[in-house]
Amino acid sequence: VIKMGAEDGNEHGFTVNIRSGEVRYYTSGTAGEVFGGDFFRYVESQPVGSVISIHNHADNRGFSYTDINTFVTEKSLFGNVAACHNGKAFYVENKI
């Protein structure tokens, strides 16, 4: 996601099923629009604690308000990663 974001300046994200390791959902777009309705419909359809969301932050900041709110409200999310272009990464995990 960092490489793609560095090339086009957008955020890119995908989800990984923690049981199978399979990449299940991919999205891209500008900050604030990258995770839209399709993403929320997908995560809402997944079992509790079964998905990790990984995305890049071109501005090199930690989690946004939306990132945190999504993680807290979407029960299927076990973890969330924000990977920055400066090499830093932020991770939060749900202790189920």
C-alpha cells in the first residue's frame, strides 16, 4: 500500500482474513473517501474479530478519527494498520 500510495498520492487499503491469511477486500481513493459504503458492507458481513484492515497514510500521520471510530464500531475488525510513507506504522488490536 505504501508503494501504490507513493506512486499516485492516494490512500490504498485492503483487508486480511486472520484465519486464512487471504486478502479479501481492496480499495483506493483520496483520504476521507477511501473506505466507503462497499467497505462497510463488507466488514459488517464478516464474523466478529476476523479481519485486519491495512492502509497507507501519505501524510505520515497516525490513525485518523475515522480510523479509530471504524475500529471501535466495526466488530469484525480484529486489527487496523496505518502504514506511513516515512517508514512508521501504527497498529491497534482488539483483545477479544
